[in-house]
Amino acid sequence: MTHVGKSATKVRYICQTYMEQKPGRDGQASLKIGKQFQHSTAAEAQNRAKREAQSQDCAGADAYVICEDPDSGEVGSPSFLVRLGNVPESDDFWNSAASLSSAHKASRTRHTMQTFLVPVKKIVP
């Protein structure tokens, strides 16, 4: 008899940067995700966000933690560690983070789908 145990929740520490987009037809400038980095600790993510926020092409940066259930792929709401500069509202942020999670889950089963689901750079260690 094989015992099937629950998988441990994955904790991800993320630094995400934002870039300003040129004003659209409505004249409003907006933000888009620039870079995303996954780190081993909260401190590493915070330090990266501080460094990235100082770069010339960066409008702002977040460092946050999310928890993911590896069995279902469900991702909890982000807990922000630090928010620097011009960053999106929490609701706008969560929509982009949820899309990223969907892309990550889809990439496990069908690698080519990631390009179509989220037009952002892949998380890099």
C-alpha cells in the first residue's frame, strides 16, 4: 500500500519591476511589468527591489511573497515586503500575478502556452 502525502506549500520570494508605457489613445500613461526575479529569501528579494528601483529605466519595484499549492497550482494573495517608486494598485498587481501563475502552471503541461498567456519575462533565479 502506498501512502500519498500532501505536498508542501511552495513559498516564492519575488522581485518584480515596472516600466512606464507611453501614453495610449486615452492619453494615460500606464505601467507594465519589466523584470521578475525569484529569490531564496525575503531579504534577497527586498535588496533586489531596492537596487532595481534605482535603475534609470525602472519606474518602481515590488518585493513580495506568495504561497503556491503544488498539487492544484493555486496561488495565494501576495504579501508585499516592500513597494518602491511608481507601482500598480494592489488589484491591478494581483491580476498580473495571477496571470503569471496561470502561465507557470500551463507551462508545466504545455510549454508553448506561456507565450500566449502572459506577455512578460519569465521569472529567473
